[in-house]
Amino acid sequence: MTASKAGLETDATENDSFPRQELISALMVVGFVLLFFPEPVTSVLGVVLVTLGGGLWVRDLLRQPGQSIQ
């Protein structure tokens, strides 16, 4: 019973990381697109989104597989 419970926890962790990966990708893509518009506001927002996406990506890479984000 413990093995199946551990398996369920692993599946839940993998399922939770999928939307997070989509969010990181979306933030970085939208940020890069905004950098191409010559307005200062869109450029600043683009830099903020790319930085935020990069920070989340690094945090996700450094996080241990068994840890949960709170």
C-alpha cells in the first residue's frame, strides 16, 4: 500500500509541474514578443516577464523532486 501511495504522490507532482512549465514558457514567449514593440512600456514589461519566467525556470530546476512549493 505504501508503494502505491508513493506512486500517486509522484504522479501528482508530475501533473502539478506541467501547468507550471506552460506558464514559464508563456511568460518568456510573451516577454520576447513585447520586446519587439518600440514603446518603452512594452519593452519594460517584456523584460519583467522574461526575467520572471527565467527566475521561475531556475527555481524549478534547483528545486528537489520531492519538495513542494508553498
